[in-house]
Amino acid sequence: MIRLLRLGFFAVIVRPVLLLVLGVNIRNRERLPVNGPAIIVANHNSHLDTLALMSMLPLADLPKLTPVAAVDYFGQGPFGWFAKHIIGILPIDRSGNTPRERLLDGAIAALDAGKILILFPEGTRGEPERLATYKKGVAHLACARPTVPVTPVFMHGLGKALPRGTYLLVPFTCDVFVGESWTYNGAVDPFMAELEARMAALASRGQFPAWE
């Protein structure tokens, strides 16, 4: 039943909104992973980011997709249930109650199960269309599974369509750039430098004017 609800949510609501209301344009969609284990990393400016990324892959791939998100944001109750079962998030406890060395256990287990993880290395939604400082969790995850491909994705426009702190959708053309995947290169800092360089290169492809 939950699987049908999840499929219906993305097929009937999410995809029509993204394609018809927002007009999402995707460059190099073929670079997205079609099988796991794999990691997708993207910038984070909007509530829509996770749904947009999940909608870029075929509906048949929904069971493979696992977005990673902070458990303290989604909390308990109906919203928490919806996030976990319908969106399919993997909750990460950043309250400090979980030992640091165990924080990634769930993500590693998901990769071992052949999932495609969706990560936002900025850690939280930032200002619209501005890249924030990346946290190193993605590098430690890649280090734990160094053969797993990492695919960078830069999204532009979702931060204006539904920015942080608002719940009113504004029709706005959104552009998505998918980069080539790579694997862990032997050390955390070089990996993070590579991630930043690849994301900056994708961001520059659009040559977008600054937001007013």
C-alpha cells in the first residue's frame, strides 16, 4: 500500500508540478545513475530539491532512491511519517545523541543494499542560488565505500520557486545540470576540493545573472 501511495504521489503530484508549473530543464540527464549503489550530491536551496532530484529518474526507480535528511527537521507525527514512508528519507541524527563514528551507518547500509543516495553536502538549505560551505560527511561516506560513483548535480531556480521559510510556490523556470561521476580519490580534503570544483563548474555553465 505504501509503495502505491509513494508512486501515486510522484506520478500525480510531483512530476506534473515540476514539469508543467515550474518547467524544469535538465541537461545531461543520461549521467544520472540508473543503478545503485551510487551517490548523488546537489546544492540545496529549497523544499523542492529532494523531490526534483527524485523526479529526474524513472518512476520504476523510486524504490532505489534514498534521500538523506536530518531527523530533527522532519520530527515525528504525520509529517515525519510522510517524509519517511512516502518521500523515503533516510534520517540522520545530528542532535549529538548518536556517536559521530556511527552517524553514517544507515547510509553505508543503504549503499550496501544497492540504493541510490541523495545527499546535500551543504547540510541545510541556504540562500537562493548561493553555494554554501560543504560539510565533509559525503567524503567520509565515499571513503567508506570508495568504489561507489558520486554524481554532482547543480540546480538553479528552485530557490526562487520555493525558498527557505516560505510555503507558497512561485512559477519559475528551473535549470538542472548533471555532471560526470567520479569515485573517492584517496583522501577527504582532495575529495572535497574535487566536489567544490565540479559543482562550481556546473554552476558556471548556466551563466545566470545575480538574483535581485
